[in-house]
Amino acid sequence: MYRYFSAERIGDTLLPAFKGVMGSPNEYFTAMPEARDYRDSFMLLCIFLSIPALMASIATGVITIIFILPISLMFGLLGTWMWAWYLSWAARGFCASSLTTAGAFQICAYSSAPLIFTWIPVIGLLGWLWNLYLNWQGLVSHGRIGAGPALLIILGAFFVMMVSLITLAALLLYAGSQFGVELPATTWF
């Protein structure tokens, strides 16, 4: 039997929840109880998002914690809720699943466990990729969606996000060039 995170018993449940989702995600998500509300998932996500912000603050100076921690929590929580809403909408709309937004947020919160390593340069990228895998595993095991449709849901959103970022970067480069902004010469490509 796995132990799941409880906001009432943080000290007793945080490490077992981390080890369970990182060690055997399929079994962990399959046995996960349905989310009744956002409370436990919200607290777990705040902890997972706070660790890299604290590490970055320590590396750059303690005064930056005043700015980095609240901003990273705000954007992390808002972004995760939007991602959970999308996962829930796509699961209900395309796969006839009964996954609620609270259930999708629960999957996203537990899937955020590898994000505690994002402050480490190369390992951070692997943490983001492992996070996407855990989201997929949560949709398959807990959301009871087929592996193929779950992969399409995640890759579809990832593709839209990448196209949006590339478009935004192109617009910013174009706008900068209109105001005489020049990029520095680089030797790495």
C-alpha cells in the first residue's frame, strides 16, 4: 500500500509520496485515490515548486528569495492549473473519460516531483522530460485513458506551446529590429 501526500501530515507523507511516484509511477497512479478537492495537491505542488526556487535563491543571493519564490509559486501554480484544466478538458472531450480538473491537478502535482531538480543545469531538462512522462503515466493509470490518446493529448499541447513560443520569439525579434536593436554576434552556430 502506497502512502499519499496529506497536507495535515506533511512530515509523514512527503517522502513516501516522492519515492512512490518516482520509483513505480504506474502502480502509484493506479492505486491513487480520487481527488476530493485541491488542498493536498496544492500543498504538494507548492513544496515541489519551492525547492528549486530556494536553491536558485541560495545560489544567487538570499535577498532574491523575496522575488524568486513568490513569482515562481504564482506562475507555477497558475500554469499547472491551466495544464490540469487542459488535460481534464481533453480527456473528457476526446477520450470520454470522467477525469475532473481536481483529478488532473492531482496528477500534475504528483508528476511535478522531478521538478525539484530543475535548478541543476543538465539534470533540470531531464526533470522536465520526466515530468511529461509522469503526466502521461498519470493519464493512463489514474485517468484510465489509452496510452496513444494520452500521448496525443500531451504532445498536442506541447506542439501548440512550442509554435506559440517560436511565433512570440519571431515577433519580438521583428519588433526589436524595427527599433534598431541588433543581436550580438555569436560563434556557437
